[in-house]
Amino acid sequence: MAIKGTVVCGVDEAGRGAVLGPLVIAGVSVREKDLPKLKKLGVRDSKELTPKQRERMAERIEKIAKDVVVLKVGPCRIDSYNRQGVNLNRVEAMKMTTVIDCLNAHKTYVDGPELNLGKFKRIMGKMLKFDTNLVVEHKADVNYPIVSAASIIAKVERDNEIEELRKKYGIEGTGYPSDERTINWMKAYLKEHKKFPEEGLVRHTWMTTKGLLGDHRQRKLFGFLRRG
């Protein structure tokens, strides 16, 4: 059935630089006439909202949206891509285009990575199966309410994933290398269990993980030599 009016979508991610948990890509589409409803709702970059505010706003966004699509890329899948020489920018471009093709919007706004913005857009353009007017910008999650909406959905979904990992493994912090609580928890987990789980928790190909595993092996070797 034909869609009346122009459809606009926004796409953003959460968890790109994390060492724990998945990368979450979210896309939100609305009919262009409904964009003022998002503005009235007060959507903005998810980082400016508390977890409770994000949860409440996500529910309201879903009521306004034509469609919402969420795609999750787990740590082991990210590691697999990395070992194949597929960097995170390309992974993100691949997954974002999958989301965009599902939404079938006339106009698409994407929050692009900090580096190689032009290259990122070209990669996405080659991958897209659906013809859309593609706009890729830095800080699109700040400048366009539709991308802010996607940012909120992505962050809520990633927070839910982290909460499940917290229940299963007792992780602390946000899962990012810059979070001291996360790093201290990883060190403590490694000390107790000698290794990280193979799947679902840690991005093994991240420099943070490699560094912690290297330090752990050195301490074991030093302890063995001292005992010897």
C-alpha cells in the first residue's frame, strides 16, 4: 500500500566504543508531518537524559513513529569482523544500511563517526538497496530530532543489554574503557576466573582487553618465576 506523504528516518548507534556488550543500531521513521510531534516531545541527544527519562521518552517515540528498527551486533560478531579485517566504521555502515533499507524512508539522517565522514557516506551509498536522500553528519543526534529519537532508542536498548550482563556476570560501570569501574571490574573478573567468557560479554579484539590479558599473563609468569 502506498504511503501518503514523505517519510523521514533517523539512525544512530550506542556502544560503538564499548569493550563490554553489543553495538546497538536503531532507526526511527516518521511521516514528515509528524516531525513537530518529536520536537514537542523534547527529544534530544540521549546523553543529555537520565536513564529514566530515556525510558519514558522511548515509549512516547514509539507511539509517534511509523516504524522502529533495532539491530544488535554482539561482541563475538564484532571480534569476527575485526579478525577478517573489517573495521568498526564498515561494520557500522553495513548495519546502518540494513536498518535504513528496512525503514524505506524518502529522507534519511545518520549520525556519522568522527573520522572519514565522506568515506563513510560513500560506503553506505554503495550498500543501500533502497533509494533515499541520505544525509550523514557529525552531531546529527543533536541537530535533528529524528536522529535524537533514534539515539534514545539505541541507548535504551543497550542499557537493557548491559543490565542483563550485570545480572549474569555482575559487571560494573557502563562497559566503556574510559569507565574506571568497568576496568576495575574486568581486572577483578580476570583475577578470579583467569579468562573472560568466549562469547557475549567482552570484545576480545579490543586493545583494552588485550592489554588486560597481557598484564594478567605477565603477573602469572612473574609469580611462577618467583616461586621457582
